[in-house]
Amino acid sequence: MRGTYWEDFPQWTGQDVKDWSHGNAVSYDPSTDVLLAGLRHQDAVVGLARATGGDVQWILAPPANWGAAWAPLLLQPAGPGDVQPYHMHGAKFTPAGTIVLFDNGNNRASAYEPPVSGFDNYSRAMEIAVDPVARTWRTVWTFGEDLVPPQYSGSLGDVDVLVETDHVLVTFGNVADPDRRGPHPRGDGARARSCGTSPCPRERHHLPQPADAGFVPGL
């Protein structure tokens, strides 16, 4: 990453940790023999060839700030309705070979770009289909951007496919208080929401679930 971005990156622990990747997901697709790695602080999900020891196959990420060696591996949105996820959690392959993830949406901008105000932000669940030959990705479905009030999770969050019931479990963690949504809103450490979708997104069942753990910064 160019410049002093990681020197200026917020240090929640007060230590000079330079958490440049914040890897938070690994998943394997046996049908393609591809591993994916979720790199939250790079706004990236990376596909790796297991058979060759991890050669990068594709990168699902905003195009900003990638060097020339990596640019050819970046997947392009298939259409104008495919809105890039940011600062995601829980990326994983589904049995169908698609990818589900929790799009936290922090800033909805890459490093050095103007951030989206917290008043306008939201988090969502997504299912994404990757075409490694065409170098594109497309949205299968999303859930969250139309919730009222918006549910914005600056950290935490997950999406899980419940195979036996064909449901999807979406968890919004560390949800920002809608009454104090500012440029950098924080949850109060005791707010969470889970919703089951059956099958997502045709039916939606909201299941409020208070978190009983304190806020863990940076997750």
C-alpha cells in the first residue's frame, strides 16, 4: 500500500500493529480445487489454486491501489447493479460454488478515496457468482440495504447457508445505534441482529438477538 496509509490507520489497541490484511476467512471449493481467502483491510476476496500451492487465480476487490502485477487478476462487475462489497466478513463457498459474504461496507470507498458518511451507510449479506474465465462477478442476491432503519455493522457479521433447510442465516454484529450514526459510528457493544431467510431473499424472518459479549475492536 503506497504512502503512509498504514501508519495513519486507526490503532484500536494503541499499538503500532499495521494490520494491513486482517485475514478473516478461508474456504475451499472442491469442484474447482480453489481456496478463497478473505482480506478485510484490503476489501478483497482472493481465489487461490490449491494444486499449485496457492497461485492467485482471481481477486474480487475494488480496482483502486492495486499494482500492475495484480491488475489482470481483478474481477470486473458483470453489470451496473453489481455494487462492490467493502471490509467484508465470513466469505465462504456455497455447495453450488457461489460465494456468500457479509459486506460490512466500511466507508464504501478504497484507501485515499472520500468515505461515505455513516448516516448513509449500511451492511448487507450477499451471494456472488464468479466467472474466472470472463474475469467477472455478479450479484445473485443481497439482503440488508433496504432494512428500515438501516443496519450498519462497522465490525463483525456473518452469513451461513443452512443446507438442510435451504435457509440462510445472516448476523449483523456490533450494530451502530441509528440515533448516533456519524462519520465513524460505533456499536455500543450490546447490539446484534440475526435474520433467517427462506430461501434468501424470498422470505425474511427477523430474529432479534441481543449480544452478550462486549465490543471487540477491529474484528
